[in-house]
Amino acid sequence: MFEKIQVFTPKYRVEECLQEVRECLEIGWTGMGFKTTEIEKQWCKYTGLPHSHFLNSATAALHVAIAMFKHCDKWEDGDEIITTPLTFVSSNHAILYEKLKPVFADIDRHLCLDPVSVEAAITPRTRAVMFVALGGNTGQLKAIAEICKRHKLRLILDAAHMAGSRLDGQDPGLLADVTCYSFQAVKNLPTADSGMVCFQDTKLDEEARKFSWLGINKDTYARSQAGNYKWKYGVEYAGFKYNGSAIMAGLALVGLKYLDEDNTRRREIAAKYDSLLGQVDWIDRVEMASDCVSARHLYQIMIDDRDSMIEHLNKAEIFPGVHYRDNTEYDMYANGAGLCPRAKAASDRLLTLPIHLRLTDADIERVSAAVLSFRS
Ligand SMILES: *Cc1c(COP(=O)(O)O)cnc(C)c1O
């Protein structure tokens, strides 16, 4: 019997990770500070972004991003954020956390927000656009950034799939007001759970540090340097406990060392699938933006009769994924149902083939052969 091939399986450099964790345990510092400060510094260096704040997830990062803009730009409850239905629910939940309204716009041939559809969705209450670079592909991000500038809207980048993507040779986060990365276990830079929120603005970054640490205006590490008065911190409001830990930061520091190398391998895997499946007339592929070097978090195809294909692959011990179900199919987002026919059509046909660092070339051939055998 064949071995199981999962859509994602994280690969850790175990000895190096254990060394990082050991260091935390030995000195007795496992929470915020120490390695969290180090990963923030290194992430700024890696991306070229001015601020990075390490949190316990990208979901937290997205919430922090929206909360900071709502507070600082004085948005009101019910103000609108234009967003995509083809995403993990975190992107849209984050809008609801702050009592704002997700307004769904349709996707383009890259499966990312379509600029024409975004512009048509703008109303006097629109405050921001939430852009998701699906699979690491930046789609028409530049056109979206231009629309945001023209209409004075904030651009929030859900970069959960995008650690290491490049747009014109730079981190795409440079185009956004805030960028949220995920270092969840199956993402390109795997820890267990953690993420990063990166604001362009210094004031917002400072506010975000308070908000993600219960509203306390000094973090523990800074307090431990503050002599006899370290207990005398101020608490300004009921913030959240969203900070990342030194243990997770240790894993992220190891992952970051290998991120470019790993993404290169992901692109090789994608190229191999392209060469094996690219000429098949019943398989549609997602068009990559020509100015983007994608981190290739996903390799997606679109086919009719997708659900039967999944069953067919499962019989061959291959377990693909679907990214994502059109969010307007969930009751809580049903207010957007019917507004985005392209997202709906894609959602019914999308299939994510296995793509991760443990796949061998033989595995890719086995997956491709199994896909092709569906119709022969
Ligand atoms: C994984 C993911 C998130 C959430 O990331 P977490 O770190 O697990 O909170 C948000 N958006 C997208 C598109 C994702 O894939």
C-alpha cells in the first residue's frame, strides 16, 4: 500500500528548533520578550518593513490591524471593509470583531480581489480594503493599492500565504498600510501558532503593542529593566492578550533561516505539477501575476466534478484540500450571497494538490498520475 500524501505536512529542522527551545527553558524566559524581540528585528530586516510585532496568530494580527485603524481613524460601528469571499474565515471574522461590515467584492483570474469589482463596491462608508494574496500570488495588488490611495482607504494585507512572496523584487507588504503574516503550522514559515502584524506607521505600531498586551503600556521585558518600579505600569483600557511567546519565536527564527530555500522548493514543486498537468484540457490552472514571485503556499487547479475527484484521490491515499469555500455560503456571511459569481464558481471547482517540503519528485508524479487517471 502507498503511503498517505497529505495536502500539507510541516517540516521542522528539529535539532535547531530544540536548541532554540532549550535556550528559552534554560534561562527561564519562555513568554514575550527575548526571542520575540529578536524575530521582530529579523522580520523587519527580511521584509524591509519598518515595524513588526510578533503575535500568537495571524487571526490576532488581523484583529489588531482593524482595531487600530478603527480607533485611530475614528471609524464607526457599521462602517465597511471591502473583502473577498474566497479566504479563510479569519480575514472576515476580524472585520466582525470590531463591529464593522464586510462587503464582498468578486475575484479575478488570479483568485484575488478584482479591482473593478472593488471600485464598484465603494460607498461613503467604505474605510478599507482587505486583500488576500491567495496561495502567495499577489494578483492585482498594485491596482488595488492605487484605488485605495485614490479613495483614501486603508489597505490591509492578509499575507498569511505570503511569507517570502516578492512583488517587483520586494515584499508586497510595502504597498499596504498593514500586513499580517501567519506562522501557523501549515504555513510557509511553520511554528505551532504565531503571526506578525506590520504597520507602516510608528504610532499605530506602538498602539498595537498596548492593545495586544491587555492595554498595559509597557511590556514585561521593558518592565524587567525598569528597576524598583516595574510594577507601576499603566493600564489604559481592556486590551487583549495576543502576544507571541519566546518558544514560538525560537521556532520562527529557525524557519526564517530556511524560508527562501523552502519557497524555492515550493516553486519547483509547482513547476513540476505545471509540466505534468498543464496541457490537460479539462484542468484549469490559476494564472500567476507576472510581476510576482509567489511563495507558493498553494498549488490549485480547477476541475468539474471536484468532489468526485477528491474521493478518487482519497482512494489512492492522497488527501488534497479546498481553499476555500466561498464564505458567503456560511450563514453568517449570507448577506453577500449571489454578489460574487466568479468566487462562487471557483469555490465549486477548486482543488489544492499536496504541496509541502516533504514531497519527493516521485510523490508529485504519483499525485499527478492519480489526478489524470480520474478521466481515463
Ligand atoms: C491561516 C490563515 C489565516 C489565519 O492564520 P492563523 O495564524 O492560523 O491565525 C488568515 N488568513 C488566511 C488567508 C489564512 O490562510
